[in-house]
Amino acid sequence: MDGRIVDMTRSCPSPAEPEAMGEDSTRGPPITINELVQLSHIGIPNDQVTWNRVTMTSDKWIAVRHDNCTDLSARRAVVTVLSPIEGTISYAGSTSADSVQMNPRKALIALKAGLRFEVFDLDSKELVNKVKFHDIVVHWTWLNADVIAMVTDTAVYHWNVNTQKSCLPPQQVFVRHHRLAFTEIVSYKADSTLNWLALTGLTPEENKISGVTQLYNKDEDLTQCINTHACCFSSYHFPGNPWPSTVFCVSSREAQDHGKIHVIELGPYKTGNYALRNSYDHLHFLDDRERYDFPITVEISVDYGLLFVMTKYGYLYICDMETAMCLCCTRVAVDVTFSAVLNTNTQGLLAITRGGQVITVDIKKDGFISYLREQVRTAYRANKFEKVICQ
């Protein structure tokens, strides 16, 4: 991995405050913010809209484990699966599981109860796979449509739930770095080949939250730890390159109110492409005495060539994939935001707030082109974005 940094000495625009739902801010970037679902309206108590109970692995489903509102004495919890785009409930049933997650692409639901994991097909109502693990799992997630990742205090495992390989137990992939020993694991990401892997943990310290990510290359069995709060992988085709590249995007909160966004092109180098790039830009965070804001999600719109950074307290930063330049930033939610994914229909973001709102944040295309030309003064980026949306 190339360690060079391209220095882009520019500051991020100051964040604008949010306007009313569905309206555009005249001071900030031209975006729309619309509520798709209010979770309390479908029987999910507000006090149970939390990070460990409400999971959104993609824009297809949200899975919620919550108490039975009609029978608070019931010992079994309720699982509700809904489509955030359509606002409809896909499944509701009781469970003894302590956490649930939907497959990002298929109608498969994974349930964890202590050391036991089970995967069911919601359409056929059949058991797809199950396993009893040998150690306590502190974090788990779907990596793709076939693989569930399990993180223990010491190592990371992958479990292929494909029925054709059902006899294989979870396989250890790498050992956790000692720098993550006392962190709360909040994220585990992988590239499409499962060769590049990134495990992220957070640690509360005096007046701040520190983040560290263990980046692991499976082919070379190499580990590197970097200070960052959120990250993601993607395949991106940079202009002038004959071949697409694997990119690693990370966002961090650093000293005082400063942070950074990095776009790192990972190796190996592909013949004919330009040299591997490593670009960054600065982010400016807003705090008050009672809160410390930091990135929770990084998402990439490959179609638009844009990078989205969402923070805990609802600020959205939109950056350029080619240069990492921060184009604009605005506040899109007044409540704590704990989950966000790419909205593949609109190339914006879907986010869940602590208040139970499921919102979609989308770019107003024509207005965004004008904003880039007039406010950010990047004619090249405006022309490129206009060409993309007019295809």
C-alpha cells in the first residue's frame, strides 16, 4: 500500500443548519431531506431504536429486534423486517435471538442467540444454515450475500452460509491487532474479493472518541493500523485508467475540530493505469459542550463519483472521489444518526436517527450543478457531474 499523501491545502465549507423536511437550504447545498418511515408508527418503541437493535445492511431492508408492544410480559422479542424505500413490513414474528440482520441482497435473515447462529429464507420459511460457534462474538455482520463475519475478542472469522458449503464451519481469517484490544468494534468492511478487510473500533477518552481501523491484506498476510472512525471499500474507474481500481475511503476526527477524508487507491498496480493515488481533504466539525461529533459512515456513489460522510450528530459531507475534495456539508438530522447506507435508487443516502426517523437525503441534480459552478467554483467537477446525470 502506497504511503504517499497528496497534499491539498484547502478547508471544507462550514456546515449549514438543516431546513424543514423536504425543503432545500438556501445557505447550504441543494439537497432534499424526506422522511420515509417513522419506526414508532409501526409499533417499535422509541427507546428501542438503538444501534444494536436496528440494523440496515443495505437499502433493501431494515431489521429490528424489539419488545412486544401488545404484551410487555412476553419473554420472546419481536423481529420486524421492513423495506425502507416502500415503507412496508416484509416480515414480523417472535424470536429468542439477541440480534438479527438481513442479508444485503437476498431475502435471508440471520439470527444470533448466544453462540448459536441460524439463517432462514423468508420466502420459503426454510432453515438455510446454522452453526454453534466456539467463542463469544462481540460483533457480526453480513460481508456480502454469502458470507457472515464474526468478530471475537481475539480474531475475525468468515462463515459461508451458501447451502452448497454448509458443512464448513466459520474459518479464522486474521488475528485482531492489540491496538483494538480495548475498543468497541463498530464496523467490519471488505472489498468485493474479500482480499482487503477493515475492522474498526472506537474508544471513549477524555472529551473525545478515538477510532482505529485494522486494515488487513489477505493475500500478503499484512496488517496496518490507522487512526480513523469510519471507512469503506469500492471499485472505482478513475478517468484515464484502462482498469478499475480498488479504493479504500476513510474519514477521521482529529485534534480539536479538524478531521480528514482520504481516498486511497490500493494495490497491486495495474499495467496501464496511472500511479496509485492517495488524496485527502480537511473536514470541519461543529461541537458544543455536551457532544463530540465524529464520522459514523462513509458511502460511495460510483455512478456520481461522489463520497458521502455522515456523522453521529447528523452532518453530511459530500466529497469528490477523484480528488477527495470536500464539495459541501450540511446538517441533515437533528437527532443522533447511527446508521446510513447508499440509496441505490437515487444515489443519495438512507439514514436512521435515534428518534426513529428513516430519512432519504438526495441531491437535487440541476441545483447541485449550479452550486458546484457558483459556490465551490469547480467548473470541471460541475461539467463532469452534468455529463453523468444526463446519460
